[in-house]
Amino acid sequence: MTLRDIVGFALRGIRRRFGRAVLTLVSVALAATLLTALLIIARTAESRVLGQLSKGGPLAGIQVSAAAPGPEGVGTDNPGRGDKKPIDDVTIQRIRELADVRQVTPVISARLFIDPDSPKPGEPGQPVRGFVEDVLGVELQRAANLPISVTSGRLPTIGSTTEIAVTETFLKRLGLDRTRSATALGRTVIIAAGRSAGADTVQGRWIKTVIVGVVTQQAAGGIAIMSIEPLQAATDWQRSGLDGGPIEKPTTQYSGLFVEAATLDRVGAVRIAIADLGYATSAPESLIATVQRYLRVVEIVLSSIGLIAVGIAAIGITNAMLAAVRERRREIGVIKAIGARDRDVLGVFLVEAGLLGFIGGSLGALLGWALARTVGTFVNRYLVSQGLVGVQLSVPLFIIVLAIVGSTVLALAAGIVPARRAARLSAREAVDAG
């Protein structure tokens, strides 16, 4: 028999038992769908989430404080008790010149008096008395590179002196929970910087601001965020007249820095270099390693579920092919009687199984991609609703190829036993049994 004859007999067998062939094809397609979708989701979680972060970003960030390094050595997350070394523009320039440093963002934290306006009649929230808390000033044009996530509203406009974003801790001061964060937007907040102008005299510098957003942030201490320029002016004003001294603008100093390493694997080296300059550092390296381990576990679990489905599909293919051999004994006897060899009969059943696997795998890969895309859409909607950045679905070509080739190989493997059983039948035995 020629290859054309073998393929013709295989197609004829599929057409004659179309219902069974469809059920077998569906089982393969469902297994390939599940495996493809799970692999795409797992690969996206690993390659997009950690892959993007490995190129830099907030998790490749290092917080630098003015405290001297702790006695336990370089890289400790606990600031030491040594003398504080000021952070100024010269410090920023020196750190920017270090190897593997992508970006340096200064932050200012000032302890200010905060007086939220009481809500109007009918508005949610209770009247709040003024309190003293830290306010954080950052370069808002670089906010995307800082560990700051907007959960409601937006960040203040760059350079604005009248807009602030507050944290959930601030909301608690207003008597609001996270679900009612949007009600805080548009509320007026008075911020005051105070200084001593003499033995019994205190001066205040008042700023009227409006809440434009609610955020979560780990850049530095502070229950509210505003543009660095007005807060810098407020802190300079505070320092300029302490204890009645001369009102002179001091050298610009910062509360800390947020240093972004070029890649995750260079965070440790950058921390060592900064510690050598005399500053304490902290970075979420252990968190990153933990996230990587958990993602590996998730990938293994999802892949195992998909492989179980593949195993079930293999059993279905084997069962369908064994049934086909029993039903086609007479046909096998006839083609053997007219000169077909054992390997020809073997080829007919393997081609039939391979076709079912290839078609089922192709459909499954397409459906798996569609399923993963649907799941990704819902996940992105959730991330955006939480003020986080959405994750772009990653569909590596090798996963699609793996689904199709794997399904075909699986079908061939499942069809070997039935095909060999058919090939071993003698012409007389096959005709008599039929």
C-alpha cells in the first residue's frame, strides 16, 4: 500500500464512525485547551510580572536613609545608631555616578500640622480635629518608578502647590474606610509648616490644598503625598529661622532617596556601593525571591492539572481506537487478503490517531488562547480597579506549537497498542472474527 492509500483508509475510517471520531477529537481539544490556557497564564505570571520587574522598576528600588549603616555590616535593613550623614544634591550626584544605577529619586518627609475641613451637612464622615503627621514630597514626574499605587482619583499635578494625595491611614483619620475612599476626593485640607521665631514665638506657613487621589505607597513615611517643590519650600522655611536665627536658605537636604538599580540581580551590588558612601539602605530582595518561588509552585500546579487532563484524553483515544479495531476486523482481513502488510495496517491506525490528535490539538490551542485572553481581561479589570498596572498577556509561540505537537504525539502514543493489535491479526482470523 502506498502512503496515499494508507491516508485514504484512515480518512474513510473516520468518516464511517464520525460520531466516535468527534467525541475523541473533543476530548483531545479540551485537554489541549486546558493545558494551553494554564501554560499561557503561568508563563505570563512569570515572564511578564517578574520579567518586567527584572528590568528595573519599583521592586528593583533601594530606599536610602540618612542613618549610618548598622553594625551588622553592609546591606542590613536596620539603620545603625551612628551619626546621620545628610543627603543633599552632592549625595545624589555621587550615587547617580555609581555603576548599575538607573535612576535616583529624592524624597522629602516633613512633619506638618494638618487640618481637614469638616464635611458639609449630609456628607459622609465626622468632623476631624487637626493633627500632626509626616507629609511626603516626591518628584511626581518619576512617580511611575516609585512604589506608589493610585487606588482612587489621581496623583497631584507636577509642581502643584494646592493638590495632595492621601493614604488609607489618612482616610482613617477622617473616619472613612477603603470602600468609601472616593468620598474624600475634593475635600479641602489645610497644611501648616511651623518654626520657632524666638523664645516664645511660633510662626506658621499655611497651604490650602485639595485631595485629588488616594494612594498606597512604600516610598517613605508619610500619610499624604504632594509635589516635592512646595514641600521643599516649606521645609526650607522651617529651617531658616530656628530659634530666632538668621533667615537664610540652607543647603538643600532630603529625607531620603529611592534608588533604582538597572536590574534585580544588581540590587545587592548597588546597596553595597551606597553603604560604602556611608548611608543605610533597605530593599525587598527577600520578597522578590519569595514571589519567584511561589510563582514556580503555581506554574507546577497549573501544569500538573493540564497534564491530568492530557492523560484522560489519552485514555479516551486508546479506548476509541481499541473499539475501532474490534469493529473493523473484517475490513482488516480484506485489505490483508489483497496484499496489505502488517506495517500498512499499523500505518492506517496510526495515521487515523495522528489526524485526530493534530486537529484536536490545533482547536485546543486556539480555544486555550481565547480562554487565557478572557481570563486576562477580567484580571486586568480587577488590577485597574485596585489602582494597579495591568499585565499584558504573553502568548509564547512555543506553547502553541507544544499544544499541537504534544496532542499529535499523545494521540500516536495512545494509538500504538490498538494499531499493533490490528496489525497482528491474520487475514483468516480477521475475516472469521468479522
